[in-house]
Amino acid sequence: MALLDAGHNKDGPVAARLRSPTRSKVTLKPGEQIELTYRAEPLPENRMRFLMVEAKGSYTRYREGDNYSDYLIPADFQFDQNYPNPFNPTTTFSFSLPYPTDVKLEIYNVLGRKVTTLLDKALAAGRHTVDWDGRDGDGSPVASGVYFARLNADKFTSTKKMVVLK
């Protein structure tokens, strides 16, 4: 496979486009490492073509036609409004993490009392989704009304308002 181009910045992913029969691409995310071995092939006019001979390590590989944006690491934390909203019986939360970190996603009622914890664990950098079935921590369906979803990830905190309709 011939290396077409590669680029990176100190905060984001390193991406390399490779030429091969399957037109695959390789993306390195923060924390991933790869060892590349190249072979130089002389061309006319004192130019060289560099061919990648071997890649060892941890990396994400995808094929032409895949959605490239699914493999990119976001630059900042993001917590999107749940969808659908209002909802019955379930809703989905989406959020992005620029680096691996501990994440907590909790649901609160209008009185500020915690209803349930949907997520409390370390996650990798990237885009994530979590579904809520409208149940409290004991497994009972919550009443119709206004609720708040709070996402905590590292020093980032964001709250979204939602409505449960029965």
C-alpha cells in the first residue's frame, strides 16, 4: 500500500490515506500507537515513492464508503438534546468526548432529586449514545413531567431539559 498523505496536530487524530486495492484508510486516535515500516522506490527525476510495507500496533481501519466522521475524535465535549423530546416510552442521549475519561449521566426530577443513573464508567474518546426507558433506579416507570439529564465528564458538565408524556 502506498502512503498518499498523513497529517496530524498535537490535539487531534493522526490520519493517513493509503492506496490499495480496497482503498482503505487508517486513523490513529489519541493513545493508539502504530509502527510503520516503509520502503523507498526510486522514480525518474530524482524523486522517490515511499511504500508502506508493514503496520504494527493498535489502530482503526476502515474502507472507502464508510462514514469517515464516525472515526474522528471530536475537538470538544458535547452533550446533545435528547431525541425524541417529549418522549414516551424511550429517549436517546448523544454526547462526544475528545479524550478517554470517566462519564456520569444522571436523570433528575424538577425538585432536584436524582431519579436514576444511566451511566457511570470510563469511556473512550469519540461519539456515544445512551438510551433511557423512562424508569427510575428501582425499575418503576416515572410519572409524566419535566426531568433533567446531567452529563459530567472530566471538568465538563451540561444539563438538558426533557419531558415525559404518558
